[in-house]
Amino acid sequence: MASGSVKFHPDFLSLGMGPAMCLFRYLCSFVSLLLIALPAQAEIKAKVVEKTYSIPGTTGIALYEAIGAHGPRVRDGASGAIATTNFDLKWGRDYKAEGNDCVLSVIRPFLTITYTFPKPSETLPPDLRARWEHFIKGIRAHEAVHGRYVTEMAEEIHEATLGFRQPDDPTCQKIRQTIQVPIKAAFDRYKARNQAFEQVEMQEGGNVHQLILGLVNGP
């Protein structure tokens, strides 16, 4: 499983501008599983699961502090997050011997993306409700980018490995290690895209920073 997260920072009044900027973290694992086959260059449809966690508070600062106290934990519990995007990417693979070669003839992908968002547990005053709706809409849009990057990585792996041919491998053993090269390359590109996105979003004045300022400080 893997996660991208918008991280809570307790020093939300630092930098003289309001909330400190958020951080993100991404992990991944690949597990074999037999599922329905898809053709080459297929558009992989992820199963999407959404979860929420409850936060008390009737002011912007109280809500943000509650996010820090009740939000999902990342980095082995060392940090709290505003929202997270977790994914589970599994593959079923069929190998076929062709002469002295081995070919990866069928790939069956299964991708589940799980989003976790905060949800106020109390009725909010009208002005704060409007600020919250703006905040959570922006956080959802941010997490959707994480989800899109995951899906595009899965599609790249599918395209790069389906039909992969390993010479001198009649028992189809070498190929299982060899295909890890394009898989790792796709994952490395995925991480680079996330890092570039993170740098833009978390910089001072960046999108996530501004969303937190708007929630805590108001217009």
C-alpha cells in the first residue's frame, strides 16, 4: 500500500502568514493477484473508497487543531495528516514459453485508491461553514491529483510490461525479476511527479498553504 498525505503542522501561526506549509509522503507495494485481464494501453479503472474522521470545533483554529489531534498518522505514527491518499495495486500475470523465450502474455491489474478526509462533528456557523467548504474542496482536489498520478503509473506499468519477452528463459523464471526494471522506472517517475507537485503546493503562498490560511484566519 502507499500513501500521499497533506500533513498537519502544529505551528500553524508561524512564518507570519498563518499555518505552516504541508508535507507529503508516498509509498508503494506490488502484490500478485489473479483478476480480469485488460488489453494493452487499457485505461485502468480504480476502485475508489472514501473514509472520514471526525473533528470537533466551531472556529477555524479549533478545526485545524482537531485535525492535528485526530487526523490519520503517517511516517509510522510520527506525524499527523490533514488527508491521505492510500493505494493498493495488485497484479496477476500469466507467462508463456515461446521456444527458448518467455513472454508475459496476460496482465490482470487491480487498483484500489482510498481517500481519507476530515469531517466536522459539530454544526458550524454560516461564515465558518463557507470557509470549511472552500477548504475541503481544495483538499479534495489536491488528493485527486495524487490519485490520478497513481492510476497513470499503473497504466504505464501495464503498457511497459505486457508482451515483455525474456530470451533464454524457457521456464519463465528470469522474467519475473527482469520486469522489475520497467516497474521501478515507472514508480520512480511517479515519485518525481509527486515531488514536483509537492514543491509547488507546499511552498509559501502555495495552494495548500493558502487553503489553511483561509480556514484559520478567514477572509
